[in-house]
Amino acid sequence: MKKEKKNLTQNNAAGKSADKKRIFVIAGVVVACLAVIYVGFGIFFQSHFCFGTTIDGIKAGGKSVEKMEQLITEEIDSYVLNLVEREEGQESIAGDSIHIAPVFNGEVEELLNGQNGFAWVVTLFKHENLELAKVVTFDENALDSELQALNCMQAGAQREPVDATVSAYTADGYSLVPADYGTTIDKSAFKKAVEDSILVLADELDLDEADCYVKPKVEDDNEKLLAVIDEMNSYVGTTITYDFDVAKEVLDGERISEWLSVDDDLNLVVDEEGVLSFVKELASKYNTCYKPKELKTSYGSTVTISNGPYGWKINNSEEVAQILDDLKAGKKVEREPVYSQTANSHGENDYGNSYVEINLTSQHLFVYKDGVLVTESDFVSGNVAKGHTTPGGAFMLTYKTMNAVLRGPDYETPVTYWMPFNGDIGMHDLTSRKAFGGDIYKTRGSHGCINLPYAAAKKIYETIDKGYCVLVYNLPGTESDSVKQKEAAAVVNTINSIGTVTLESEPVIVAARTAYDALSDTAKSYVTNYQTLVDDEAALAALKSGAAAAAQQPAADQTAPAGGTDITADPAAQATDGTVAQ
């Protein structure tokens, strides 16, 4: 029994050993077959492209170089370049119209040599997409003809580009006016883009993307243009409110926009002449210097002072500069204009209620401060006889100083209080003069200054300062009584000088009448022989009438009818008073 079991075990072992040998043999055969297949395909793919390979989208797996060149040639034969143009334009260039043809210089073979044929198994799972640097030829003259025939190349289809720019001013300010990019072809760029596309057998050429159009010089994204638009909006966003106390004037974007422009280099230009014109408008409206001023005098009547520099005056150049600064800041401001000189008030009278009132006729002045009379005094003004008449006008005190020496061609006068208001003309004390007022000024007046008693000059000096208003005027009828009496006496003497009235008395009578009419009502009351003037005027009129009638008599005699009555002169022309001489 034991022997039988032993034999059975030996037989089983021998069987297993045989099975293993068969498995190894089969495996070896399979491996050998696979190796043959692998090597076979490896050898095959030395002259053919591996499975899964494409060249420029053409399936190349298992194909030889010659076959691929044939397929590529067939593809090129049907080549068409599609052109995508602006404004939805589309055209194409067919390859056969320009005689396109491939040129193979071993490029396909180089791609094949670049493959590892024995790695063909990998390509079963990982496809390889190869690109061929194809070389093609075409007829350049034919291409030029095709290009010229395209619709996009025709003059009627091309619109010139227009630069982006700044809009006109609106209530919302300035904005970008987009460029019109037009449809004008850049011929050289277009031709190059087409040639480059054909050489790589591109299916499509977008003319916009290839920069085939002539561009505007200033495009929508031009940083300088966008910056200048922002700058202009900042300027027109500025508001300047001028406070003239009695009124306000507003400078805003609407007026400011008239001054703004952009130069060829996209720089903001501000028309400073326009700014100056605006400032001059303000000055014309609100300047009061050299404009007539109404003054209710201390005598009760009102005078018009028509000249003189006192008043408000805008400094044109400095105000222009200030406006430009305000525009650059781009803020809203409220302020006064820049003045070169100011006055007391913006009201009806720019001198307000503080001024020196100088009446040249009465030779008397008044000093008011805040509406209160501070002092008044007689004075002596410029010598009329010597041509030094003090001019009237509205002035301002230039400055004041003490212990000055006034010098001229023929004088050198020390004074304690010197207060000039019109060039070299001013108020000052003059202790050497013992009398003031009246008609001294007519023959013994100053060189134009207002000579004052010492006390009056001192009080005025202590009251007024630089810029104080000085109003100088004439007011007939306000002369002193002594002056009126003198003027009346002169007229009385002129009337008395007429004597017996003759035709030769007319100049004296006319002079007497003129002098009398120029007197004030008060002075006229001192003319005691006025009736004599009236009678003399009547007598002169009668003489002139009689002389005229006598001159006409000869002509009347010649025309009188035969046997008629003599025509006599006007009875009024006949002498009725033995004092009237013919």
C-alpha cells in the first residue's frame, strides 16, 4: 500500500512539471510573436507615420512621406483665404487664382525622422499632432491683381479715419467724441498680412486684428486726450462768485468753456484774452473811478463831479492771474475781485460818508468822518490869474507826512502838514498867509494846492489817512458876501461906463449883460443900477431899428407910386429922447 502511494505522488509531480513546461513554451511563443509584431511595426514605422499622428490636421497614421506630400498638395489645391473686414464685409482669395503650389524641401521627411518608430505602441494611447512648416509658392503679380479687385480696396468703399476728440461743452461738461476708425486700407500692411497668411495656409485673415486699416492719429484710448478731457471738466466745474456787496456776479462753466480749447498736441489752451475780456466787463460794470459822482453839498444843493480817479478799480492783470489759479484748482470760491484801488462803499456813492468836501467857489472846505462833520475851514486855492487854477474832481489822499518842504521852479516852502491828493496838489498849512477865503485865490492864490490855517491843517491831518476821499468842485452862488459885493460892484461900474447910448455902445452893453447874468441871485441884489442897463438895452435896440429903416428908405422911394404919399420910417426908430445921439 505504501508503495502504491509513493508511485502516485511521483506521477503527480511529473505531471505538474510538464504543465509548467507547456506554459513556458506557450508564453515564449506569445512573447516571440509579440516581439515579431513589435519589431515588424517598428520597422514599418521607420518609413511611415505612427498610429494617431496628424500633420496640420491631416491624418498621417500609417502613411508614407510620399502619401502625405500628395495629401498636402491636394489640400493646398483647394486652399481659400477668407477675409473678415470691417462693417461685416467678407471676401476671399482662392489659392488657384494666385497659382499657389507647395514646395517640399524634406520637411515631411524631417517630421517622420523625428518620430521613434519603435515607440509606436505609445502612440496607440497618446496621439501626436505635428505641424509642418509648409513652404508654398504663389504668383505675386496674380496676388496683386486679386488684391486690387477686392471691394475693400476700392476708393468708394474706403472712409478716412477721424480722430477721437473732445465734445462741445454741455451742461454735463465735456466728453469723448469717439474716433471714426473708417475703412481705409493700409495697402502695405494688408498685402503683407495676406502674404503671411497664405504662406502658412491660414484659413482666415481678420483685417482688424492684423492692423490692415489706417488708424486715426488719436484713438479712443489716448491717455493724453482722456487726461485733457478730465482737466477741462475740472476747469468748467469751477465757480467763482464775485461779491460786490450790493450785487453778486457768478463766473461758471458756461462762460469758462468759451476760453478752453485743445491744441494739436492735446494740451489744454486757455484763451487769456477771453479771460481779460471778462474781467474788463466786470470793470466796466463795477469800476467807479473816473465816473461821475453825485454829491449833496454842505450847502444843500447837489453837484455832479464828473472826473477824478477816486473809486473802485479792478486790477485787470492780477484778476486774470487769480482766475487762472482758481481754474487750475477747480474749486468753488466766493471772493472779491483783485482791486488796484478801493473806495469807502459799494453803495450809491462810493465815497460813503467819510470825505473831504472842497468848494472852490466859496473857498471853504468840510471834513466828514462816518457822517459826522469833524471840521471846516476857509482856504486859498490856485492862483487863477497866473494859470494855477486848482482842478475839480474826485480824488483820494495819496499819503500824508509831516515837516515836508514843497519845491517848485520858483519856490521852496516848508510846511508842517502835507497831504497830497492829486499829483503835486495837496492840502497843507501855510503860516505865512494871514488871510484865507474870499477871492484871494484869483490873484494871490497858490500854485494849485489848498492852503490852510495851521489849526485846520492839523485837525485834517489827524482825521484822514491814505485813500481818504477828497471831493473838489465849483458851485456858483456860494461865494462869500464880500466876493459877491465885489462882483456886483464890477457890474455896476460896467453899466455906469455905458454913458450916452450910441450904436458904438453895444459891446459895453453886451458885456454888462453877460457879467450881470453870471452873478448869483445874491450878488445880483447888489447891482443898484440894473434898471439903467435895461433902459440902455432898449435905447440900443431903438437905434439899431432906426438905422435899419434908414438903410431901406432909398429903395422905398424908388418904388413909390407917382403922386403917392412919402413912406416914413418906423416911429419907434425916431429919436424921442434928447440924450440919444444918432
